[in-house]
Amino acid sequence: GRMAPAEPLDPEGQYVRYVEIRARRNLADFPFPPAVLWEQRREVERKLVVSLLKLGGTYYPMMGSTSYEPMPGGMSTADMAALDAEELLPKDPDARLLVSAGFAREWPDARGVFKGDDGVVSAWVNYDDHLNLCVCHGGGDFGATLEQMVATLNAVEESIQTAGSSYARCARLGYLTTDPVAVGSAMRCLASVHLPELSRDVKFLKALCAERSITMVKSPDEEFTWRLSKIEHPQASGVEVVNRLAGVIREIVGLEETRHREKLLQQKMAQSEAQS
């Protein structure tokens, strides 16, 4: 059965542009990225790339990486521009905090981007965690997005298990990540939502989101469109993470519809007054 909202958030497709779920995983038999050694990082890349390619897609090592034989110098400038345009390219870890924590050691060796043939699944390898997986669906169907994320995580783990690895997991805390905030389900979900009426009163929209622990970021793609994600409790399961955000998005879309109806009503009244 469906684990997440059975009803798409926005059946008419008027408001929710896309939903995205990200999951972070590390391999239990290797140190995490800040502490991993050069050859170990290459071994993590080998194991994960073999597993990801079974999903169908292409692996693009970062430009300047010499670890991946099929693309010895890493991705081309054209590949880089194309991935960047789709927001699939990780930023160089040049922030002082990341550098001092060891994330940039031997950069960009054995780091890269996987892009699925379906245009839905993508992943970063050896960035802030060994695997940073993303599933993105157009429209508001969180249920289908979560199902595909779970199936993809399982497929990758089954594959790495044949190579003697598994995901780093603790019975008490859940999945382990370099960022303590993400420990647990290690999942984060986001929805891009078009809110032309609520955007006229950004102060109200921001207060509404803040009350519900929602972070909102302006979308560069389209006017009056926001990327909304929920600040989650570490112990929340993947299903809870998705359901909570879906509940808030449904509420916000409901408010947007109400504002839209009120506007139409005001316009009609103004028209009839002008005619009388």
C-alpha cells in the first residue's frame, strides 16, 4: 500500500510545480567523507557507481577527477554547464567550515554526479556524505516520489551488499550522516509551490511558514514560486517527514485557493457595479 499521501497535493496541477525527496547514506565499512583516505574514497566511488549505473543512467566524475576510467579527466565543460543548468552540480566545498572539517581533501578526486535516464533520479557521490540521492517528480505526488526513493535506496543497498558493504545505521539513532541534524531517516523533502495571491503579502506567508517550521526560499525559475521544506525532528521516519510537509502544503494551497476565489468575487462585484 501507499506509505505517504495517497492524494496528490494539487490534482489540478495549478500550484505545486514539483516535489523532491533527498536522502543521505554512508557505507558502514568506510570512514565518512571528512576522514576517508584517498584510496578508500575511490573504493566508495567504485561501489556506488556500479550500483547506481544498474538503475540506468550516466555517471559524471567532477572535472579534474582521474578516478573513473570511462571518463579519465572527469566531465567536460559542456557536461558541467548542462548539469549546472539542471541544478545537479554540487558546489565546490570551499567554505571555510567545510575545508577545515576535511570535506575538500584531494578535491575533486572520486567525486561526481549520477544522472538517471528517467530524469527523476540523481545523486552526488562522495560530497558531504558518501551518497546523496535525490528523486524529483513534477506535480504534487509525494506518495509516488517516496515510493521511488525507497525502491531506489533499496536497489542501491542490495547491490553494495553483494560487494560486502551496507548503509551505516545505528539501531537507536537510525541512518548515520556527517551532519548530526540529518541523522535518523536522513531524508529531507521539498515542494516548489506557485502562490501568486499569498505572495502579495510575503510577511503573512513568512509568518505562516515560520509557525509551521517551514523554510521558504524564492524559486529562481518563476515569479511568486517558493521552495518549501520542513525542519524535521531527527527521530521522524521518512513517511512522517513526507506526511508533515504534505499536510502543510495542502493547507497553504487551500489558503491560496481561498484568496484566489475572493479576488475573483471582488472583480465580479466591481464589474457589476461598473455596469449598473
